[in-house]
Amino acid sequence: MIPDLEMWRCFEAAVAFRTFRRAARELSLTMRMFEYRIKRLEESLGASLFTRTNGRATLTTDGERLLPQAYKLLDQASFGRDHEHVPPVVLTVGAPVELGVSWLARSFERLHAYRPERRLRVNLGDRDDLVEQIRRGAVDCAVAGMELNADGLSCEILHRQDFVFVGSTSLVRKRSFSQRAHASKHVLVDLSEELPLFRNLLEAIGDTIPWSFAKIEYFESIEAIRGRLLEGAGVAVLPRRIVARDLRTRRLKQLMRNVQLRQEVLTLLWRTDHALDLEIRRLATDLSRSPLHHLGG
């Protein structure tokens, strides 16, 4: 049996909306009919395309491999058989400087391979202004480090990441850091005066009083902060993915291990009524397949 377009549309909808129930509703199908079409598609391809856990539909390895083919077939159906004449899809993506430079820009080659017709423009800016940029149409969507439940906005989780409080092993040998009183002997390194990284630790212990560090330094990127720590120049809260190799090789050491820092989510935000809603959902799916771990060097 050759898969028909309706099966592929169900496949793409399940990928875009990440639940069969929501995808069925968007296609105006009963749940039974939607599941039947997915089952027929899997049988025709001889492969399992999704795993379903707690209502969430996640692509299998075979499903990820077939996703570009699904995009191509559906685009050809919309714009004609000549794939070269499929018009480009242009999306402007907002992002904080650190995420835009260290992850989003480096994902372009992978994202182009997933969907060659897509053209991305990155608008780097202040993370606190992202939602306003979306609402006024300055960007089509934005990568953000927050899960947002706001009227008129859609939010898809791309990745989850853990944080750790770290310093160089050589530094900690000289000056330990196991309690707040030790801060006066150390230099804190963060992204800005708002201390967005160190705030993870403060929130974890419920502390609202500023710590008295010997000095505080600011760098515009997490990678620059990591480099500063490796020089033995300070301590910082960083995503575990960034320093995982350094912790394994003992170049860096985790501090205050008894404190469980919060988990942060990386999301894609956009207006629910956006004309390119499905294209943005495609982008969210592809960004979730673009790994974060390569940033660790």
C-alpha cells in the first residue's frame, strides 16, 4: 500500500502538535480516524513512527528520518511536483544574544537540511523584550528561556536543561566554597547586573539578600564565562550541558552540591493567530532535534 497525502498530513500534524488528540482536532478528525490513518501509514512504511507517553507523541528514529520526506511530499502537493519551485518560507526569529550566537546560528546548517525552503532571519535583542516583539510583529517567533502561559501566545518546549554552581578545581583547592560566608573570597561571573545565572542558586535556597562577593564580572556569553572559570578567575552558575566535559575531566568542580538548582526550559514562543502557525510549529520540531550539548566545546 502506498501512503496517501491524508496519512502524511496526519503524520505532520502529530509532529507539529505533539499529541494525537490535538492533531486530530486541528484536522477535524475523530480520534479513531486519526489513529487509524497513522496506523495505516506505519504499516505501509513498515516502521513505527511515534512513541506515546502520557498523551505526548514523540518521533522515533524512523519517524525523524521520514520527517523531511513528509515536508517535501506535502509541499509538492501544495505547489506542484517541481520541488525547486516551492516558494521559500521566511521566518524572523527573535533570540537573546547568548542563545542566538551560541546555539541558534550554529543550528542553521542542520535546520536547512531539515527544510531547505526555509529562510531564517535572527533578530538578537534583550531577553526581557521578546514577548513584546512577538506581540507587535517585529519577529514571527522567539527562542526564550522560559515557559509562558499567556493569552494569545503559543509555547512549545524545545529543550530542558539543568544548572550547576561551579569553579575551577585549582581555585577551589585554594579557597573552598561550601557556604554563603565563603563568597567574600571569590569573584562571581555572570551575564549582567541582574545576575540571571546566579539567580538560579538564590531561588533554589530561597535567599533574597545579595551575597557579598569580592568582585562581580560580566560577560555577554555563557561560553565566555566558562572560559573565565577555566582560567581559575571565578565561580558561576552554568548549564550542566556546557560544563559536563569539564566536570568529568575535573577541570571544574561542582560547588554546594547539596543545593538542587532549578531546571530551565528552552522554548519557542509565537502568536497563536500567526498566519504561519504550522510553519512555526515545524521550526519548533526541528529546533527540538538540534542538540544543545555541542556547545560545551
